[in-house]
Amino acid sequence: MKETPIKKEIIDGLIVRLGIQDFAKATIREVKQVAATAEKESGVEFIKMEMGIPGLPAAQVGVDAQIKALQDGIAHSYPDIQGYPELKRQASRFVKAFIGIDVAAEGCVPVTGSMQGTFASFLTCSQADKKKDTVLFIDPGFPVQKMQLQVQGVKYETFDVYDFRGEKLGAKLESYLSKGNVCAIVYSNPNNPSWVCLTEEELQTIGRLATQYDCIIMEDLAYFAMDFRQDLSKPFEPPYQPTVARYTDNYMLLISGSKAFSYAGERIGVVCISDKLFHRHYDDLAARYEGLPFGLVFSTRMLYALSSGTSHSAQYALAAMFRAACDGGYDFRSEVKVYGDRAHKLKEIFCRHGFHIVYDKDGDQPVADGFYFTIGYRGMTSGQLAHELMYYGVSAICLVTCGSEQQGLRVCTSFIEDHQYAQLEERMAIFEENNPII
């Protein structure tokens, strides 16, 4: 056995001290803490792949607009609960330019990041029909969304999409929807953590069933237009960001400023509710909220109760970014494409040393290179692999924490620096020698 870059007793001691009993279930924060402390104690640089935080500067067009808004005195004024009118107009325009669908400005509601957007959406969807008290997740997915439902006391069910791609997806969804208790279906596209992208066939199936069983699709577009296999950068020209909105009127699109515009710190996004859903009256919502339709319950009740609106100056920033993107003066995809370049290089290194990509295909296409990807190593469980890689100064989280049933890890490309490719190559060569695949 070759000596590992970091002494095993350092990692093992830290895991014991932090009280982590099963490393497969270690949270992102726990993995981060082990990595940071081990780096300090050993003096060996960690290749940190656990945190899904943007690794690029914030979009300057947004920063400039927000600064100007603050200098003009906007901070003294409460924002309209429906949102800054110009942001609503530009959000509607952005959806038309890059998704190719029509959503009225009225239905584009600013939120304090998509996290608040999902929280308010869960509240609204779960109260719309008393008979429908359960949210369905197409996993793997963002674990905090399940925590939100836990906080709300709302039931949820989940399945790993790994074995149910393509024509298998419809029957799997119907096995849940036929019970009549599902109020909403949630997924991200591209997906966190697997980076799979649902195909048009799969989105059509989801949309058809949403209409048939009268449930609402919450489509999380946190990684908007970041499928780098096709050029989604030209406003008002196909190809467009894929969406279920082409196949049903029962949708809410969650568009975040955090990743596409690297504007995570200001907590800004929009929820775009279909025109039909926005104006729809549900008997149970009407009885509880003075006869208001779905969209106004979402904004004037849920969002108002949560925060009395969304940061005023951040709305000016997002409006400016949407406007510049639609006008063709700001190619946001060219800035974030570096994530795909990093993923390509990292995948090559891992695969050269015996690893495999766990979620590897969308239909017959290899999964895209992007913000995340997944790796496994034959003969190792998720927990074993994550623990072992810590000895080599590599930190990542286990797929099980994201609702996956597959053995493997989520790798994030956001903090990779150019000099770390050589480090990873050297360390994975030692890993492969110390862990021969039999």
C-alpha cells in the first residue's frame, strides 16, 4: 500500500470527534468541516467538491444596477408584494426568449431565492385541495426541499429516476398519481445532483399526467440553460431550455439568479406561474383565503406572511440581468460554461483510474458536462468511497443524501482550480493502486 496524501488517523479522528456515525449520511456541512479541518491539520490542500456554491464572480450588469438602485434611495421603500413591475416584465420576456413560452408578467413573482420560492409553492399546492396532501419528488434532488416539507408537516413520496427513464417513467408516475393524493411533482432540470436532463419524451409524459391527474408541476430551473450539449444562448431563437410547460398548463417554473448569474448571495429569483394556474380558483383555497385565485394566494398570502416581499435592490439587479440577456448584450451561458469544461477534465481523470459515471445517460446520449456529475467505484458503497477519498484530500457528498438509491458520490465543479487537475491525477493514481478492482 502506498502512503495516502493525508494520514488516515487525521480523517478518522475528525469523523469520531464530529460524531458522524455513518459517513454515507454525512451532510454537506459535515463533509466540508472534515475537509477544512483536515487541510489545516495536515497542511495538504484539499480538492473540495462537496459544496454547490457558484465559483464565479457575480454578473457585473446586476451588480451595477443594484448599486445604482441603492444610491437612488430604493432601500428606504418596501417592495410591492407582487414584485418590481420592470422585473416582472423582464422575467416574462426572459421566459419567452430562452424557454420559448408565454407567461404573463402578472404571473412572474420575485422570491428571496428559489428556496423561498419552493417553500411558498409547497404551502400553496398542499392547501389547494384537501384530498391532495402529498408532494412527489422525482429524485435524486435537493435535500433541503424535503426539509421544507418536514418543517411544514406536509407528506411526500419519492423515487429514484435511475431505473425509470424514457417510456418507463409514465407507469412509475402513475403508480403514485393514481392514488389521488399527489398535489405536486418536483424535479430539477438539469438535475442536482446527477446532472441528468429530462428528454422531451419524458417531459411530455410528465405534462400529460399532470393534466390527467390534476397535479401541479414545480420545475426547478436552478441551473437554467446549463445543458452545454446544445447552444441555448441565443434569445428568441431555438433551441430553447426544455420544459414541461409545453405539455401542461399546471406548472410553476422556479428560475434562480444564483447559478446562471452567480448572484447567490443576494437571494433572488422568480416563480413563473402559468396564466391558467395563476387565475385558477380552488375551493379549498377560496374558503381559506377570501376567494382569492391560486396566484394571489401565492403572493399576497404565502410570500407576504414569509417576508413581506423580496429585497428591493436585488430585484433591480435581476431585472437588469434579464433585460441584458434578452437584448443580446449579456451572454450568461458563456460565463458559466467553464463548469462544463471543468467537468469534462475531471471525468477523464476519474474514469482513467477505475471510476465510472453513475448517472451516465439521457436516453441514448451521454449526460452533459456541467456543474455536477456523479462517480462510483466498483466494490465500494457510497459511504466507503466518500470516506476513502478523504484520505486523498478529495471531498464529495454521497448520493444517498440526495434521495438516490445508487452507490456513488456527487462531485461539484465550482471550486476547481487549474493547478488541481494535476493534483487529482497524481492522487487518483495512488488511489487506484491502493484499491485495485478485482
